[in-house]
Amino acid sequence: MGPLTGFRIVEFAGIGPGPFACMMLADMGAEVVTLDRPGVTKNQKSAAARGRKVVEIDLKNEATTGQALDLLEHADALVEGFRPGVMERLGLGPDVVLARNPRLVYGRMTGWGQDGPLAQAAGHDINYISVTGALAAIGTTERPVPPLNLVGDFGGGALYLVVGVLAALLEAKKSGKGQIVDAAMCDGAASLMSMFYDFAAIGRWTGERESNFLDGGAHFYGVYQCSCGHFISIGSIEPQFYELLRRLAGLSESAFDAQMEREAWPSLRQKLADVFRTKTRDEWCRIMEGTDVCFAPVLTITEAPEHSHMRARKTFVKRHGVTQPAPAPRFSRTPSAIREPAQADIADLVRAWQGKDASAR
């Protein structure tokens, strides 16, 4: 089974990055139990909901809060995504839970973090990446463009929560002590910007969008429309890749010699745009795909699963008739797998986990 087989994680139901993080942990073999409110409709086809045992529980009821504590006493990690203070008001804050289970890793997922002036404010991905410098750097010269929810919710949020929980689980195996993981989307998104802060510090990055070599400013790194209306992307940064681009696209004009001269980029970008409009996307794929140009067609959500590389690697799977991404990353000896969600009884789970702990001792 997966590399996390044997680990038990209790998830308090939420939306966005918390469930995505727990999907990854479940795909990697962890036994994930989701505590959800009674009567909430569950989407069994959702990728983010896969792999859980779902328990309906009213956490505002003191009796059922005690059941949650009984379960957490035998868990390895907890994941919650409420505003700061909510778990404490439910009687399930870190002090209470860690007193029952000192080795528990307590994962907290928020946008603004557990403290700071904005900790209690509402927000969404777009707000969390706004204060990091990320959103200001993405888009056109006219305005910033939200990069879906990839940078805040999932890149800066869910993935940093997974890394933090796994690191704390490793440390707990050595020390026998758990700890709180404060995963804030604004922190993670800022961390993702590390390379660009480095570039800015050495004068290789300006504050103007579409004026840098990785934001669409350079003619050799960007997206171009083809005669069919579809788009292709190129990333010919290195000299040898740029030379191949010139050869395959027929860019013999001497003006293209000025690859790294920033002042030449706008005119070269227009010249290259005119070249790419002379053929369809499929024609450019036949010329450039699989070469060292660093080229790819820009595919839609519908098209991507049918791409030959995606199909060969089985990057997408069908589940309940719905196409969704397969588990990632991949492991050679303990492969991840999609497990179906199932309803569970909390009393049965507590007894099962107690029995496993007793047998382990």
C-alpha cells in the first residue's frame, strides 16, 4: 500500500486546501477519518473527497465532542481549517487535544495564519496572494490576473500543510511529542515567491508585469496564438534551445540575435506572434513537440487528459465516470492508490484504533 499506511489522520470537514491536503495523505495510504456535520450532502465523485472514512457528528454537542477526543487520542495527526479560535470554542483546541494525546500532530490550515492583524478576517485565495507580491507579478500590463486558486489555496496552502504535517510526524517518531503546524496560505504563497525575491534583489526582476523573462515579457518565454485560434507555449531560455526555436520557426532575421536585450523584447514578441499565426496548433506540434525548443500546446481541461504524454503516464483516471487527476507523486515500492470514501461509525473506529494500539504495545 502507500507510504503512509498505518498513519491515522482525523480531518475536520472543510473546503479548499484542507480537503485537498487530506486527499493527498489518503492517496498515500493514510487512514483518514473525516468528521462532518450531520445531513451535509457528500459528493462521492469529488477527487478531493476520495479515500476517507466519513463520520457524521455534531461537534456542538458536548457528548459527541467527547467521542471526537476519544478518537483523537489514538490518531497520529489532526487537520482543521476553521478560523482561529473555532476549535478552542468547540473544546478541541490544541491544549485539550495534546493533553489527551501528546504525540499528535495538530495541523491548522488558514489563509492569514493563527495570529497577526488579519487572523480573524475573512478572505479567499486572491486576497492571500495579494499581500505576498505574487498577484501583482502575474497578469498583463493592464492589470493583475488571478492564477486560478493554484498559488494560494493549493500551492501555498495545501502543499505546505502536507509538508508540515509529514515533517512533524517524522519528528514525533523520534521525540514522541506532537506539535502544532500553523500553515497559512499567505506564508506559503510568499515562500513560493522566493526565487523572484532573489531575482529582484540582484536587479533581474522589475515591478512591471510583462517586462521580465518569466512573466510574458520576453519573446522566447510565453504563449502565442495560432491560425486556428488555439495557443502554444514556448520556454526557449537557454541559448541552445533558443537557437533551435529560431531554426524550426524560421527566425533568420538578425534582429532575433538580441535574445537577452530587454529593450528588443516587445518588437521581437510581435514578430514571433506573426510567425506563429501562420500555422495551426497541430502543425506547430508536428514541428516542435518533443524537441528541445521547450514547447507544448496549451490544452483545455477537456483536451489535457487525451494528450499522448498524459495518457501514457496515466496522469488522469476515470472514477465514477468522472475524469480526475491520478495520485501524485509516484512511489516505486509503495504506490499511492485511490480509495473510495465510506460511511463509518465513530464508536467502531475508536474501538478499532484502541485495539491496534493495544496490540502494538
